[in-house]
Amino acid sequence: MTALFHGLDIPQFRSYTETVKNITLSVEDDVYQAARVEAAKRQTSLSAVVRGYLRLFARGQAPVLTDDGKDEERTNREELVRLFRKANLVLGYKPSREKTYER
């Protein structure tokens, strides 16, 4: 949603018709600077990037990203593989027809 400002269509001037919340994030300076550069390359803002991610996250469509760079789903898969190996289960094992119908 954009507003007309002196005949110019400027997206940074938003007219909110609903209540919005401001949030504060803590992030390392180098990460912040690199994210600003990347957002600028994509012709957007950090606020728009975070807003988009939070929308997806709220619908359960975005992973929980951790500080070590892994997402929650990947961490869960790695844990599942570790547990399978500990139980001596082989992932992707497909027995032969003979093995399946052995009596």
C-alpha cells in the first residue's frame, strides 16, 4: 500500500489502516550491514524482509532459524538420523523380494 506524495508514488510512506507493532531486534553489526546491502540489492527494506518472514512464520510456512544457522526442521532430521543409527536402523533400506517373502 503506497501513498501519493506531491505526485510521486513513494512506498516508504505507508498509510496503515490497522494497528501495527514495532519490535526491537538485537543483531551483530556486520550481520545488520550485510542484510541492509542485500535488501537494497533486492530493492526492499529490512523491515519488509522481516515482515514477510514473520507472516510466513505465523502461518507455519517458515522454519525456525537458530543462531548456528540451522533451521529447526534440519536439526530435527539430523536428530532422527542420529537416533536411527544408534538403534542400528538403516535409512532407505529396501529388502529384496526374496528377503521380504522369506519364511
